[in-house]
Amino acid sequence: MKISTELIGSIPRPVYLQQAMTAFSFGQLNVQELSELADKATKETIQELEKLGSPVLSDGEQSKPSFVTYPLQGLHNLASDGVVIPFADGHTRQLPKLTAGPFHYTTFANSYLHKAQQFSSLPIKQAVISCSAISLLYPQEGIDGYSRDQFLADLVNDAEADIRTCLNSGAYKVQIDFTEARLAIKLDPSKQLLAAFIDLNNQVLNRFSPEEKQKIGIHSCPGGDHDSTHSADIPYSELLPLLFSLEAGNFYLEYAAETDKQAVLTAIKQSLKPNQQVFLGVTNVLDPRIETAEEIRDLILEAADIIPIHQLGTTDDCGFSPFGDDTSTAREIAFAKIRARIEGTKLAENRITA
């Protein structure tokens, strides 16, 4: 019985790329120079993942400005005063705001996939941002001549294209980053906001065949930025019954950092459908301590007592550096944690099949 293991996506960028991104933001570096350095970092990231024995690779999101805003690069009808997302340590992230229609993606995720495929023949997973996250760009006051309904219609079309072009380009899996799920409950305990987000994402997912849905996954976590979260206080028992109503075959859930793991496993067992697989985070990306392979093995074995083993996989709690300017986690620590996850998963697999 093989236990699947996959990374979420982002890997901390090397110092030279972090410096180049800063220089580019100040006009001290041109697009071509930045692109060459991003390609170098992508190649190095993929090569390191191969050395670790990772069965599934990622480009590490080396060239993305952030996991949220990549579709908006070069878009001119945006203002900077959009929705503010507060984190527990007091810092915030602010989304841009759409100022005029129409809205369309300027960058699709398959462009990152194509680049990664140049550097390896192993399976490559591609992360995309959720339709619901991008829906937050539309202002509450509306836009003259461009209704919210028209915006959402355009958005759903482009969100579908973002996934479909990746699948058509040979992505092993396409992972939808839905990190605003738990935050939605925090903002609206009635869960009407979360239900609206789920409905919007299902409008995209229902455009795919059952076979295609088995290659699509949903990632949910309480946020991870500068070693802080935005919604870790929202229990999974509040989220999972609705989350697993998403029409996807794979779910990637933060787990290692959860304090009440038995409650999480119980909530998963009650909500997981027969055609769905759950990948539990077994490395805490916000903690610099590197887990041992034995610790991870034991975490998996504990989960396997409750979740059917054929529906169980492993991952990391979140991306290690989902925003380009987040330098809170060292690159070597991220790779060490990934190594521990891979080795710990093999130990659990050997114990189960012994």
C-alpha cells in the first residue's frame, strides 16, 4: 500500500532572487534580468527536490509575486486599497481592488508549469489561486458599467481556463489554494460567506469531468505568512462539512500545527467522501524545528487508525513562502522538512505493509 506524498507549492526563494525582486520593485533591474534569475532559482529548486527523492515536484513558485496575485501581473485597472487580511501577529496583507471592467487574467499558471517542465521529466504539480479569492477584488460599491454578475462570469471563465490549461499541459495535479476558507468563518460565523465561496468555486469545478476532478485538489490552511496565521482559531469541525462539498478529488489540509489532532481526524472521517483523498500536513511550516522522520511516521500511523489508508496522503501544512517578500523561513530548513516528510511517509508505509 503506497502512501502518496506531495508538497503544497512554494519554497523560500534564494537570497539572490529575493534581492533581485527588491531591485526590480525599485526599477533597478529589468524584466529580462529578473526572469533569468527566477529561471535559475526554479531549476535549482526542482533539482533539489529531485535529490530529496520527492515523487512529485513543484516549481516552488519562485517567479510568482505571490500565490494570490500572479494572475494580475501588469493589470492596470487596479487600485491598492482593497480587502485587508489581518494576521495574528498584527501584520496585514492587502489585496488590490478592481477599478474598471472588464476583468481578465493577464497570467495563467500553465506558464509556470511549462517552465518547470523544461527542467525535469518527473510529475509536476501546479498550484492555482481560487476563484473565491480573486472575487474579493470587486469593490462593495460596484463599478459603473460593469456589474458584479458580469465580473463573476468573466472570473469563472478565466479560473476554469487557469486549471484546464494546466491539465492540458500535463500537470500531475492542479491544486486550488483556498486559504480564505477558515478566514471566511471568522469573518462571518453564520457561514454564509463560506457557502458563497464554495458555490463560486463549484461553478468552476463542475465544468470538469469526473476523471479531471480526480486530478484537481483543494488546499486549505489558516494562512501562513511571516510565521503567523489569520484564522487558526477556527476549528476544522466548523469548516470540513462544507469544504468536502467541493467537487474535487483531493484535499490538502494543515494538520501538524493543530493542537487537537483527534478532533481533526474525527471531523475528516465524518466528512470525507469515498471518491476523495485527504493529504494531511505532517510538517509545521511556521516552526523552524525540523521534524524527525520517526515523528512523522507516528503522526501518519495515528491518522491511519481513523482515516482509510487508501484515502490518506501526506503533505506540508502550507507553502513555505507563499508571498515573494516572506523571508521568515530559511530555504535549507524547508528542504530539510520536505526530506523528513518523504522519509517519514516511507517509514509509515513500511510499518503498515509489514
